[in-house]
Amino acid sequence: MDTGINENDLPDSLVLHDPITGEPIQKQYDDSQIVLDPLTEQQLANQERLYQNRQMQKWQQTYGKYYDYPAAKNSADNHEVPMESGYKILCFLSLLGFIISRFGGFGLLTSLGFFGVLNIIMVPLLLWFVGVIGFILMIVARVKNKKSIFGKIVMWLYIIDFVLKGLFVLLMVLDAAGFFWLF
């Protein structure tokens, strides 16, 4: 039944009751129409900014400095990995050290032209040293930037190389033990 009275026109002192349950109804206020003085608005904005900064600091402490705070991220940047140029150089040098240590001995030995005792000892030692430096550079690059795809590729290259070397050593030991004479 329409009484012609709008409930927004009623003063706050009148308490409205729900016609079905009989319970009092609280008057609903629209927050968008509340006008605050500029000083209060500035204080509220400062509190909100302080709260967001604390949330961002908690996020960075939890997930590290290489990840952006989610509220500050653009949806297009969600798949980008922060990459500093120094890590690309470390990965490239590591890959170069891997290639030189694995395949550089053929060219180095043939370019020297003779196989003296010094070359037979020093060339493999030099190649091993270059390989170890490349491996260390790969570890440094992976620790500093865990999401680097180039670093992951170089790491898996080293892992595959170590597995193949391990299988080769295992086959050599089994051959020396006479295991293959059974077949």
C-alpha cells in the first residue's frame, strides 16, 4: 500500500519497521554523496597511500624485489620477466665457456701443430678451467635472475652434458670390469 511518503524524506529520528518481520530497518546512506572537508580527504588519502606502501613492502619481502606488486602491474606485463642486461651477458659468457671447453680442444690442438708434453697437459687443463668458469657464471646468472629463460637453457645444457658424461664414465667402468663380455 503506497502512502505517498518516500523513505528518504523521513527524518533519522523516525524508525522504520519491516512490514513482514516487524524489525527496525536501518536507513541506508549513499557514501558517494558525503562531502568531506579537504583536510579530512587529504588525511584519508595519506592513510590509504600508507596502507598500500605497507602492502607493497610485505609483498616484496615475501616474493623478492624482482617481482612487481600486483596492484601496480598492468595486465599486459604479467608475462614479462624483469631482465637486467648483466645477466644476459653472464649467460652468454657461460654458453661461450661451455662451447669452448667442449669443442675448442680440437681446433686448439690442431692449430698448435705439435703434440708435446706441455700441450697434452696444458690444453685439457685450460679447457677444463674455461668450462668451470662457464659453469660458475651460469650459477651466478641463475641465482640473480631465476626466471631468465636464457639462463634456464644454459643450465639444462650443463645438466645434459653432466648426465652424458656420467653415462660415458659408467659405460667405461662396466667395460673395464668385463660386464659386456656377458652379452
